[in-house]
Amino acid sequence: MKLLRLLLLLLLPFSTLHAQDTAVVKHQANLIAQATFKGDYETVIAYTHFRLVAMSGGKEKLRQLITERMKELKDQGITGFSGTIGTPGKFYLAGNELHCLLPEDIILTTSVGRYLSRSYLLGVSSDKGKNWTFLDVGSMSADILHQLLPNFNDDLKIPPPVKPEFLPN
């Protein structure tokens, strides 16, 4: 019985640490998701992984690309954006970083109905889970992913993209 209590006391801090890390990554993923839906591109860029910002040509160029893409969607009849972040998956060590995959349900609203799309955010932390940046990897090729994250842990499996589901009004 004493051995069981000792084991519980030793393991409890690790389960608490994991729960805190999960809460932190989900909270920060929610920040970037909500900023995207609200058009707050400063926050989106602040939580975007620095290598993707650089690959896009810097902060100003990325802001321009996001603005243009959102305008294109509106021109195609998208009248609103919303969504939710799901439960973070397992944490993976990748070089000196932590990586974590989070499912994201995105709803695009049109005049004839809504489209539900599942995507994935890859959270990346270089400070042991205190701060996270993100990459939308729902349809990212493995080549681009490995360019952005040279130490990517291939044990972390990213599900293939799925076709959006139409939800009539």
C-alpha cells in the first residue's frame, strides 16, 4: 500500500504537467483560430510559426496574402467564418521542440448553407510548452512541412484531408 501511494505521488506531477500543457496549447490555438475568424491578422501572424512567416516573405507580405485570400473567399460567396479547436493530441519531441496536433472544425457560411471542414493545426513550442506557434497542416505537403520543421518527428501522423461537408440552411 505504501508503495502504491509513493508511485501515485511520483506520477501525479507528470499528469498535472501534461494537463497544463494541453490547456496552454489549446488556449493559444483558440487565440489564432478566433483571430482568423474575426479578421485580426496581427494576432494570426503573431501565433504563426516564424519559418512560415519567413517563407511567405515576412509579416507584411503574409498580412497581404491573408487579406487577399479572405477577399477571394468573400468574392466566392463566403459570408462568415467560425469554428472550434478540438482536444490536443499527444506531445512529440522533435529536436529541441515540442509538437502537438490539434483538430480544427471550420464552418464557412454561404447564402445557401454552410460547409464544415476539418483541418489540423500543428502546434510548435521551443520553450517546453509555455508558448506555441502554429501551422495549418490540413493540406500541407510533407516536403513543405519538413522544410518548415527540419526536425519534424515522423511518429506524429497528420491525417489526410477530407472533403468538406455541406450543411443546408
